[in-house]
Amino acid sequence: MVSAVLPPASAAIEATSDNIDAINILKGKAKQVEKDIYIDSEFDKSKDKTTFRQFNDACDRVKGFYAQQHTLQTVAYNLKARNDFHNKTRAHMTVWEAMEKLNTFIDECDPDTQESQMTHLLQSAEAIRKDGKPRWMQLVGLIHDLGKLLFFFGAQGQWDVVGDTFPVGCAFDDRIIFGTESFKNNEDFKNPVYSTKFGIYSAGCGLENVMLSWGHDEYLYHIVKDQSTIPDEGLAMIRYHSFYPWHREGAYHDLMNEHDKKMLEAVRAFNPYDLYSKSDEVPDLDKLKPYYLELIDEYFPKKVLRW
């Protein structure tokens, strides 16, 4: 299969860079997998966690990003984004090629780092590996942000690629970053249906039936669930790792079903490796590449993925 030709990084992208185991687990191994996942992380014990996610002191770049995201992430936009996803393939690439493509991107909503995405992905994966977590979880650490490739595939900005996620189609919760005040210009904010507690959903409907704001989490989740053998816990880590109002602040729990309760614990177990692995220490790419190429092949039956 021939890889699609992707457009070169534009001046805008360069400016942004400057600124800113299987699905069915064997029953005999299930208990061990759970134990490995949920044991507290060790790599971050000495870190001062109060210095992370300090949005009140965030620069104007981060505040401006969220003002735009909270205005433009509407039900109408999310329906269109999902329709576009299901009706076109943006590229054909291996996972490693996707990582290399992403390496010029710096997340403008992240107040904790200005490192490239390749560095962050390797830092996350290595922290998980050093703590002795399962190989599939190491892989999740390596790929969890690959959905940010959306930035190169016709995204309207960064607001529909990155940032904390939240449901659309029901009331915006005060526990979303910067609160509901930042949604006052969103066309759904005063909609008679979308502004109610459950909106277009129902209590206990399950998060699989809820539209989360479109971005890299949702995009990668839909790609990986159909093209990998990563277990449900890993898929949840990918889909919900930016859903901070849910897994950190306790919002939207009335929408959860029993499956979501288990997935919530998995996402919480993953979160330290995403958040606290960011540091000034740059991993040795050449040294680590052979290990992670083997890991990718273990869980992706086809080397070239549809993006």
C-alpha cells in the first residue's frame, strides 16, 4: 500500500510549533493485568504535582485557546466532524510514521510543556514501562496523542484537535476548565434541549453513547478500536485521557453505566503517566525505537493504518 502524500508543514504550523495484550484477555491473566494497571505509579513520587495544570496562571495563549474551543465546539460541529471522519481516509501510515509526522506539533493548550509530541509520547511510554505496567499499556502511552495528526488533516485550528474534552448536547458543567462562563458565546449554551442536565441523553446511558467534543482523543479512539487488539481499558485511556471534568473533577457521572465505572479507574491509573511524565529529559530515540517498533507490531495486525 502506498502512503498518501501529506502536505508540507505550513508557516502557520511552524509558528504554532514555536509558540506553543489483546481485547479479549485470557481469563488466567485477567487478575494479574488488573493488578498491574491499578498499582499506584512510582515514577512520579518525588514530583511536586501542584505545579502541573496551573491554568489560572496560564499564558494568554492557553486562555485564548479555551475561549475559542468553548465557543466553537457545538452539537452541529460535532455531528459534521463525525460524518467527515466516517466518509474519508486522510492518509495511510504506520504508527511510527504518524509519530514522526506529529513531531513538529506543540500543543498550545498545554501549560506544562513546550516539548515536541514525539518527546512527550516516549516520556509517557517509558514511565509506564519503568513502573512494570503491561505491554499494551506501554503502547497506549506511546500512541495516546497521535490523534493530534488532525491538525495536519484539515482541522480548523487547534480548538478541534486538543484541549480538555467535555460532552456536547447537554449542559456544560461548571467543572470544565474555566467554568461555564467561557461557554456563553456557544450557540448551544441557551438551547432549550442542549442546556438541560441530560440534554439529548438519558441517565445511565453510557459514555459510549455520548458525543464528547471532537478532537484527538475521539479521532484516535475510532481509529485504534477497529485496527488494533488493545483491550477495552487501553481504548478508554485513549478516548478519555483529556476528559478531565469526568476523571478528575467528578462531573457527568450520572451518564455512566457499569462498564464506564471500571473504565474510569483505568483512565485514572493512566493519567499520571500522561501528566507527570513531562520533563526536560529527552529520551534517546535511536535507542528506544527497536523496542517500540516491536511493541507496535504486537498489537496492530496491519502495519499500515487508515488515518
